Amino acid sequence: MESYVGIDFTRLFKLHLTVARYGEMDVAKWWNTRGILGRYGTIAISRGFPRTHRFARARIAFAVARSRCEEVFNPPGCMTLWSLPAPVEDQFESQWQDWLDDIFPYLGSLAAKGLTSTETWSKLTLKRVAAGLLRMAVDFGLMVGTKVREFSSHHLPEESFLYLVHAIAESRPNAGSIINNPDWRMYLQTPEDVERELLHLHRYRKLHYEVAGSLAQLDLPYSSSMEYAREALR
């Protein structure tokens, strides 16, 4: 099968989404959906699919748009946004399936932690939830790459970073334990990201951070996160 390596599939998906929304009855009136990708769709579909309604709404809109385009413009040998070469469609779908497979083990562990409404999720539910999570990550700019995707580091605002450092230091006063604290994962920060930001803030005298071999010293300007928050709000 021919490989379309030059195609940015994330951009292709966003283009589908933009055109599908513009063509709805409450905007350009190209096809017979009304606000499925807008506010009405959120209200209607999210009730039945609270976790994956974005994915479900996109699938509905794409299917209707494709059907309508085939009715009004479908000459032989012609390619449109809704009628792409089979290899492109296959590559697009296969890549999403690969990303979904990476998320399945994580989603499957949620039931064991008591974080789902039922004891187990079916394979179809896992696929829907995984697809919704991935698409939201792409929309928020948290994933990079096209053929191979990975989560990117997120740069925290300086005020937020300083607050978190003070909060973590309350229970882990050692510099090394602060940098390697697993809580940073919630903010998509690696230990390297944390140390890089500490060095940056040290350079601008927002805190004191020095490293000598395996030894590190971190001195914060405030004694607690609450004290820092009070000063930041003044």
C-alpha cells in the first residue's frame, strides 16, 4: 500500500471537523445536521455519551457530510475531503487504532481502582473512551507528531510553578525529592522540566537553586504555599 508520509493527519482531522461544522443547517446549510458539532449537539449527545460525546458527534457529522457530498458531487475519479483515496483513509484510521491500543491498558485499570460506574467496560466502550481522550489531547495541543504521537511537555506559568514547588516542599523539603515528585506528572512535567525551570527562576532570582554533582540545594522565598499565594494576590 502506498504510504502518504507527507500528510499531517491531525490537520486533516481538524479540517474535517471545521468543514463539517460550517456545513450544518444552522450555518451554511450544506447538509442536514443542526448544531451536532455545536451547543445543541453537546446537550443532546453528552447525555448518552458523557465521556465520548465529542467523538460520537464528529462521527455523525462526518457521515452525514460524506453522504450529502456523494449525492451532489461525485464524478468518476474525483477526490474531495469526504472521498479521499482509500490508502489515506486506511492510514488515518490505522494510526488512530494504534494510539487507542496504547491507552486500553490504562483505561482497563480504572475499574480496579473503583473509578468507573461499572466493574468492567466492553471493548467498544474502551475504544470510544480512548478515542475521546486522544482527540481531546490533540485539540488542547498536548500531543505532538503525526505518524508517531507522544505527549509533549506543558510549560506551566511561572506563578503556578512556584506555587506547586512551595506546596510540594511542605511535605518533601529535600531538593531531589521535590524534583522527582510523581505529582508533577499531573501537570505533564518531567524531572528534567522541573529542574530546567528551577534553574531559570534561579537565574532571575525568584528562588535559590544550586547543584554540585549529586547534591542540590533549593531555598524558596516563602515558608509555605499559603504564604506565597497571599503575596501573589497582593
